[in-house]
Amino acid sequence: MRDWNYLFASVRGKGHIEENISCQDYCSVFPHTGYTICVVSDGAGSCENSHIGSEKVTQFANIHFSGLVEEKKWNKGKKKITLEEWQQVSQKTLKAVRDDLEKISIQGYDFKSLSCTLIVVIQIKNKLLVTHIGDGRAGYCNSNDEWAAMLTPYKGRYSNETVFITSDIWEDETSLNKYIKSVIVEEKIKAFCLLTDGCENASFECYKLDEVTQIPEDINKPFKDFFHENVNLHIPNLIKSQKSQEELNQIWESFLTDGNDTLKNESDDKTMILAVKVPQLES
Amino acid sequence: MHGLTAQSPNNFQKPCLCILALDVSGSMAGAPIIELNMALEGFYQSINNDDEAAEKLEICLITFGSEVKCIQEPAKVDNFKMPSLEADGTTKLVDGIRLAIKQVELRKEYYKKYSPQYSRPMIIVITDGEPDTGQDIFGLSEELKTDMISKKYTLHVIGTTGCNYAKIAQFCPKELIYQLDGLNYSRFFKWLSKSTDEISSGKNFIDISGYNDFMHQSPIN
């Protein structure tokens, strides 16, 4: 994985800065031997401890999904991972994350007050294993510079309504299949991203008005002009200038804060992990 | 920015309906209606000057006096001019709120056909009085309770000098009734223009910063 580089940060949106509320998003990248786990989580705006929830589920997701990879020996590349198996085990693993979150509610937090979404991407060999609960977006870029989404966010009736890891979705298989979607990307990829919905207006084509019918269409596609130059030019330059992970994340944090007008004016908290393949020069 | 650069797409903004149900009864004549008209014009300009708000916010204006009228169907600010209100007559407050609820239902039907998602509609009622006698306060109370549980819309009632808060509380949950300090309509609408996202998300006014600079929860709380 040494060719792969990760920029990741969570920043407060304009609304939370004005109201002096802490960032309710959380994200992290966890490198392991032979694979990497990327997690983003968006704490529910209406839940008072959701910033704790998002941080905790990120950590629990790493623990449980790394346990899964190593138990299945997927990182050793000995066994083919089928979509059916991934869908099944990802649901069970997310349930374990949910149960761990419920355990910490014993420490005095109301369980629902910890509500948050979750997107997990396991990068393993030439695959991306993706699973998620709730909204947010994720996408990848193949070797032909074509971007595509790798999940469909769950959106409720009203904007900002979605399902959370704390929601009552765990009782039956129909419900699990409705709310938890898992996919495997098996293409030659050069970059991928996962983000909370605070970044979607800036980086994804979400809904566009059809010019003829004037009816909005659900596009769900990473916006190439957001990513292209960064992935192909600016980030490789940063990597080549030997920036540390901390420096990269600081640069990324600054970019997510006010990198363009859409990012600057976003009222919601913003989180994005951008993974970019920058082949290392042989010394 | 270390060279990082990005363009963003022009995404469709999910519509957000804001219904203002306004008391234009005779007691609003004089300074109150003048202040309210100025504040509404200021609200209109604030929205018009905010590209994002102008693109997603749909305003609907309902007035209630001796008659109840929808004087502005839901529309974005670039599609209408803010009308000037005149005060006269009694206070058909209950009918005014009912018409606002009807407008919510009609607009939601439209959104369901033409929009992938929309924000929860909000109804804001401003009154300086109490409902005319003979209006169905009990029926409205039951209707609001059911609608609030199913999150059909958000509703807040703002009272000004002369408002009978005890009467309002017979149909509206007490925590959603507010008292404006004096004739601070302008400050209220300035604050409202910046707070529509939060109100639509279901937040009560007391959970949104800045509200207590010009209004308070009603005396019956």
C-alpha cells in the first residue's frame, strides 16, 4: 500500500462555527498489514452526544472490521471475497459496532443521543469493500480517469433525514437489506473518496434539473472538476515534497474549510477522506 | 492552499417552504402594520441577497383578518414582489392556520412529484390578538397534535402586544409560542432569514442562537 496516500479531515460547517458547536463528524484512516480501513461518520445534528457517537463508531468499526479481515484471512489473498459473503458479514460486523456503541451508553449517554451515520471502506489488494448506514457519499476513479459512485445514500422524506446506526433497523433481514448496503469495487483504481453529506454539494453531482422537463434527476456522481487536478497534479506534488501525514491533513483541513465558495458557505460539518495512488519512484 | 483547487457542480437545491400566516386585523393598524411591512420587505431583500436561500426558499403569505386569504402562493423571491399589507377587521386566526396547513399539503403533493427531497415546511404565525369567537379551537388543537407527531411541518406562533397567550395555548403547544419584544419585526425577520434551515430541521426557536435578542418564550411558559 506504500503507493497509496490519504488526506483526511473533519471541519466544522459555517452553522456550527456561528453557534459555537463542536464538529459532529469524525473520520480516520487505519493502516494494517496488507489492507487499510477508512471510516467516516456524521453525528446527527439534533442529538446532543452525536460527536461522541461518531468518534466511537469510527474506532469500533476499525476494531471489528480489522478483526473480520484477519479472521477471514482476506489480507493474505488466499480466498476470493464474494459480494454475497461481504453483504452478509458486513451487516453482522456493523451490528457488533452498534452493540459496542450501546455498551458505552451505559456510561450515562442516552443511546439515541449518540446517533450517527457510518461509511466504511476496506482497501485490500485491488479491491474496495464498501458498506454504510445512512447518508454521505463515496466514489472512485478508475485508471481511465472515470469517476463513479460506490454507494447510494439513504435519504429520508425530508432533507437531512436519514437512518443512523442507532436506528431500529436491526430486527429483521428485510430491514437490514433495506438500510445497509454493501458493495465490492474491483477495478484498477487510482483514487477514491468517502465523505459526509456536508461535502456532497461541493464534490458530487447530487441532483440536477433536467433542462427540458425541469424535474431534478438523482445523479450521484463524483464531480470530476472537483477531484481531477488535485488527484493528478496537486496531491502528487505534495506527496513528492515529502509532507508528513499531519501536514497533509492540515492542508486538507484548510482546503475543506474554504477551498472554494461552496465549501466555504456550507453550514453542515464537512468530512472527506481522499485516497490517491502516487507511484513511488524507485531509488 | 498548497495548490489544491476545486470547482463545484451546480446542484439543485432542495426546496424549503416557509409559510407566513399574518394577522391583519384592525388592531394591527398604525405602527404595527407599518413595522410589519418594513420587516417583510427586509426579509425579502435578505433572501434575495443570499443566492443559496433564494434558490431553495419558497415563501407563501397568508393573511387573516375578517377574511382569510392566500395573498402569495408558494414562490421563490425572484418570482414575486413582497406585497404591502393593510389592517382591518377581526381575527380569523384559526382559519388562517388551517389555510396554512392546506398550503403545506398542496405543496408537498407538488414536491413529491417534482423533487427528490425537500425540507420540512415551516409555518410561522404572527398575531396581536386572539381568535374570533366561534372558531374551532379544539379541532385545530387536535389537528396540530397529530401533525406535529407525524412531523408534517414545524409551527411557531409569535405574539405581539395585545396577544392573548392563554387562548393561543388552547390549540398550540406552549413551548412553540413566543412573545416579540415591542415591534421588533425587522430583527425577527432578519434572524428568520438566517435560521430557516434550523427551523425546518425541527429545532424550536429557543435552540437557535440569537432568538432572545428580540423575543422570549410567551409568559404562559
